[in-house]
Amino acid sequence: MKGKNFLIASSGIYPYISNNDNAKLAYKIARSANSKGSQIRMFMPRFGTVNERKHQLHEVIRLSGVNIVIDDDDMPLIIKVASIPKERMQVYFIDNDEYFKRKQVFTDDNHKIFDDNDGRAVFFSKGIVETVKKLKWRPDYILVFDWFTSLLPLYLKTYYKNEPLFHDAKIYVVLTDETLKNPMPDTLVKKLQFDELPEEFIEKYKEPTELNLLKNAIDLADGVIVRSQNVPDEIAKHIEEKNLKVVDLSDLDLEENEAELKKRVINAFSENDSAQ
């Protein structure tokens, strides 16, 4: 595991988002890998709920300035970065005023899901890849957390399939209980078509429910990390049929069993190193 590079993509990372299991798990897995000498690059959206002054975010000019096209619209990519105190780990924030400035995450004040969550998810995935390209950094493992990051494997296997930095990376889908019913609108298909993704992939996104998003990401993955004790039978069967490596963390309390979590994470990826 030492010397391996981990890319962690999550809709939230502790302490920048502190009130959900997803964010805490992303942080603790990163800390576990970092403790064994791995290089970590963490990515999350710069939601308007993130206090930039408190967490000392600053824009990285050399990484910003790229325009990402979403359904024929040029969307400026802004990259900000912050260091997690005492951990020697940095988090890269994917930012765009139209997508992430609002003071809510995925739903408005009336709990209505935003109708541009699809564009935000595509922008986030493309923004990660474009940033890694500028960093000229080659990940060995890519961990994608739940539905919002689920398009990253799709774009890596299609739109960016000729990008050599990602050719040997192993993709792990992380399943947690941070879910939304029908989190993306049907317009996702139109955005994928604009990017000229292969039709056999686009077909799978005509019903962009949380369940389908995760299933489609698992189709393109090398393994899964299971945090949830409520994995739907359909997803569990899908994992079994794919014969994927499973790292089970579902029985652990993130606060009380952190040492055991670290042990399982280190063992899982050390086994991967031995098998390569």
C-alpha cells in the first residue's frame, strides 16, 4: 500500500461537511491510507455551505481557468484547495458559481431536488479529471462515494478513455446510506449524448434513479466498499454477479471502531498490491 496513489471523490469530506456518514468515511479512509505512506488527492464540490474563511480555502490559479462544456454551455472551472488540520492532507474543491454557490446541497429549502443535479454531477466528474491532468498525477485507486460521484467511472471509461494517467487505476464504488430518491432529472441523457458517449452506456441512464446510477457505476468498477447495512437486494445481487472484491465496513461505528476500520482498509489494499 505504501507509495500508492488514492483519488477520493465524494460529495462531502469531513471537516468541510461534518454532519453525514459519507463525509466522515471519506476522511477516515483517506487518513488510513495516508498513515501508510500513500499519496492522497481528495475532491469534493465547493458547496455554498462550506465556510471558506473558516477553513482557509484559496483558489489555485494554475489549476483554474479551464472551461468545461455541459450540454453546449461553457462553465468555468475554479479549483480551490484547503489543508485538513494536523493531517498533512489537502482537499481540492471543484467550484463553479452557477452550480455550487447556492447555500443548499442537493435540494432547495422546500426539499425539492435541484433540476440541475445532473449537470452538477457531470461538471464535478469532468472537473476532477481535468484537475488531475493538470497535476500530472497518476492514481492507482479511485474511490467514488455514492450517487453524486457515480458518473466519474462512466467518463473515465468513455470520454477520457484515451487519457493515459487513468489507464491502470482500479475503481471502487463506496456504498453508504447517504441516498436520494431520483436524485437526477431525465435530462441527464441529453447531456451524455452531447458528449457523444456510446449509446450502449447512455441507454442505462434513461432512468437516472439512485439505484441505477450505482448499478451502472458498479458495472465499471473493480471493487466496492460497503458501509451501508441496507444495501438493496438488487445492488447486492449485481455485486455478486460481477464477482467484485468487497471491502465490508458495514458493521463499524466510525468513532468507536476507527482502529478496526483502518486495519480493514489497509489490509484490503495491501492485498491488492500483492495480487498485482
